Amino acid sequence: MRKFVIDCDTGTDDAIALMAAFGCEEIEILGITSVNGNVNEDNVSRNNLNMCEYLGWEVPVCRGAAYPFTMGFRNSSDQTHGKTGLGSVVIPEAVSHTFDRRISSRFLYEKAVECQGELELLVTGPMTNIAAAIIQYPDFAKLIKHLWFMGGAVYGGNVLPTAEFNIWVDPEAALTVFSSGIPLTMVGLDVTLKAIMTREDIEELRANGSKAAVLTADLLEFMEKRFARGGEDIIMHDALALAAAVYPECLQYRDYWMDVETRGDYTRGHTYADVRNKLNRQPNVRVATEIDVPAFRRWLVDKICLCK
Ligand code: BDR
Ligand code: CA
């Protein structure tokens, strides 16, 4: 079975990606690593631990990077993921589950060594933990089979006209990952902005009645209300990165040489793709460029319903 660690900044849509991942029978999740992003690292880590206890997942949950490499705290606005990261949704505090004693970068490295070149990573937040592992353990990058990530955009942005949130939070970390030699698949705003769930999906999940399906319906309803208030739509950025890993047919791809802008006053965090191959360099990123939205929505609802 394929082996994954999920590195995330949970986060409403990260939470849904986690539930979908636990519904995927073709993958084994070896652990969850937490990173500052949508909310601070403390809230992210608690969300991950609380979800494990609430949904009965017996996997290690690690604390992780509390700050990006060079800037101070950078979190998304309260309106996007709420104060705790789970919007208006409340799940019980974990009482029996405790954090793994290892910091995320150490855990990632140990799992990479144990898996002997077979470990895959799903990264749905800023790349600080992954970059830390690359910097701390020189053989780490070579041990990773593939890294699937939500982040960046070939065209456009969400926090800035040319920068997507996960990359904008920690551009130096993203640059470290892009130049690491790890095989990368990028699922960026070019496709994720189209991955919008509907009222029909919410009703199907609620009718299913499982704990994960109801929790997902609650999170989607928070997003539906957020959209009605003028905020972000019911967009499944992070679950789409999981889909790239386990249901690649719902996307189309192009290979590009890519770099991360770390210096521009207005463009810091931009993911630059050499779309016209002017630089004549070997591609380092496979980029999702088109999405079959109905197929993705069907897949996501099914995986959430299978989550246990
Ligand atoms: C990304 O930022 C966060 O708001 C989401 O969880 C997603 O990972 C989208 O830009
Ligand atoms: Ca995220």
C-alpha cells in the first residue's frame, strides 16, 4: 500500500482533505504534521489532534513550525477559516490522544528513512516543515518518492494578484522545496478555484449520517454562509491535491520548470512557470491545469462517506 504523511495547516478545507484521505483505501497514512498557516500552529495542531480522537484515527500527530523562515506570523483572515481554523464548527477537545514527541521535520525524516524511498507527502499548507526537513537532513529529499501539494498558481493569486496563500506565507520554504529535486505535483489556484461543492453535495453528506460526513457537511455549510457574506466560495483547494495523488484522472497536467519569487515588493510568493520554455530548463514541477469538476465532486463525497 502507498504510504503518506499529510502536512497541513488545518483549516476548514484541510480538515475535509484529511477526512477524504482516511476514506482512501489505497493509501496508508503514517502521520499528520502540523504547520502555521490558516491559523497559528497551536490551533492547527489541536485541530489535527481533536479530529483524530473524534473520528477514531490512531496515527501520530506532530507539532510543527510556528513561524515561516523569514517573516513574522502570517495567517489567513478570521473570515476564511474562523478563529480556531474550523470555522463555526466545534469538535470536542481530545482527552486521551496526545501529541507525538517528535517535531514535524524529525518525524518526516524518520518516516522517510523507514519507508526506504517509498514515502509520499501530501502538503496542504505552507512548506515550512518540509523545507526544515530538507535543510536539517541532507538525504531527506532523495528519500521522498513524490510530493503532492496545494499551493501556487501559474496564473493569478488569492492573497496578492500574483501570489497564492500557502506559498506567500513562506516563499523561502517553497523555494527550498522547488529546488530540492523531490518529484513535485502542484495543484494550484488554476484548478482549485473551480473545485466548488454544492448544496446537493451538502445534503448527500448530511443524509449519509456518518460522523465524518456530518462534520464535512457542517464545514461546507460554514463555507456556504461565508460565501453569502462575500467571502470565499465552497472551494476544496486541499482535497484536490489529494485527488491528484489518488484520482489523477480528474485533472490534466503540464510539466514546467518553476521557481518561486522571494524578492519582489509586489510579487513575493509568486510561483513562476516558464510556460513558453524560454529558459530551456528541465521541468521540475508537474502542474495541474484542467479539472473535471463533477468527477472530482463525486469522488470527494464518496471518499468522505468511506472515511473511518
Ligand atoms: C490554501 O490556503 C488555505 O486557505 C487553504 O487551506 C488552502 O490550502 C488556498 O490558497
Ligand atoms: Ca491548507
